[in-house]
Amino acid sequence: MKNEIWLTVIGLGLASFAIRLSGYFLALRLPQSGAWTRGLEALPGCLIAALVALMMLKGGTIELLAGGTVLLVAARTRNLPISMLVGILIVAGLRQFA
């Protein structure tokens, strides 16, 4: 039983390392300019926007207010961490009063 646990831990560690290493080698083969590069650079922001839009649609008034405010802050500052922080603070603050 004890050996099985260690084999599992070592196997999962090796699998995790292999996944990370393959991601590194894959990244070396990606183009450094062009449409694919622009698309991959825009991907994190697009994913966050999709998650926020989904939360706004499923949420209530608090989420809609926070999402609208975050949209304004993001358009004004063009700074993703600040926009996320503003959204978190607004949702947390409004939920204290609701």
C-alpha cells in the first residue's frame, strides 16, 4: 500500500513535469509575429471578459453594477489588474449592504 502511494506521487510529478516541458517546447515553435501571435496575446483578456459577462448575466443587480463599473474603469485605465480589483471591491462592498 505504501509503495503504491509513492509510485502514484512520483508518476503524477513526472506527468506534471512532462506537461510543463511540452508546453515550453510548443511555445518555442509558435510564430513570433502575425495574426496567430496577436490572437494568442489577446486570449487572456478575452477569457476574463467572457467570464465576467457570464457572471453578469447570471447574477443580479450587484453583479451588473460591478460589471458596468469595471467596464468603465477598464476603458479609462486600460489596466486589467486595477479593473479586476475595482470589480472585486465593488461586489464585496455591495454584498455587505445587501
